[in-house]
Amino acid sequence: MADHSWRRFAFRVLDYLTPTSTVSIRFIAEDANAGSLIEAALDDITLWDETPLGVSEVNSLSILSVFPNPASSLVNIQVGLVRDQNVTIQIFDNVGREIYTLGKDLPAGNNIISVQDLNLANGLYQARVSVADESMIKKFSVIQQ
């Protein structure tokens, strides 16, 4: 049985090479069995440059997902919190205009906020959830039938 679950991998580039302005990233999808179909996906890649200070931080925001994707008249935003928090949820269009905002106290655990009747045009959008000094962004698309 195939395993189709998403996995998070983090690599520290400095462990492998010295980062410069000429470093590039390349992904290769391959299969060991001849004649089989090769499938691969890469989603939500983030590159960053920071020096750890040796202090482990506990993130308040553990999960952010947007569904269905593509959406039409309803968008569900799943927010996972480690502890009770006041969150700000914003939706931006593809040119960066804020088209929706909501500030709300949410309990620890997984919370689903349904946003409907925004009359969103076809296109790409971003949902941003902010908690204190943390934020996460997920992209989603809208296709009206």
C-alpha cells in the first residue's frame, strides 16, 4: 500500500555547503522500478537565513490549512493552537489588498473558521493567521463555477 501522506523535512544548508548568491536548489523525482509512473510533489517550501541563539521557543501556532482548495463561495481556515490565544485571520487578494479580517479568541487545539459570502473572484488568495509575534500564511485559489 502506498503512503501518500505529507511530510515536513528541514535541512540546514550550512551543514552541506557555504551559502552564496550563486547557490541554487534542484529537485529530482525518480523511481527505482522500471516502467512505473513517477509522481512527486513539493508544497510550501520556505527558505530562511537565521542564526539560532540556543533558546528553544514554543510556537503557539501549530497548524494552518485552508480548504477546500480551490474554493468557491466557502473557505474553511483550520487553525491549530498549542494554547488558548487571540488570533487575527486575514485574507488578501493577489495584489496584496486585505479583503477580510477577523480577530477572535480561540481555544487550544484545532479550530475551523468558515468564511463565506465574500464574493471572491477567480484567482489566487492568501490566508494569514497571526498570534502574538507569529504568523503563518497559506495560499489558496478560487474558481467560481
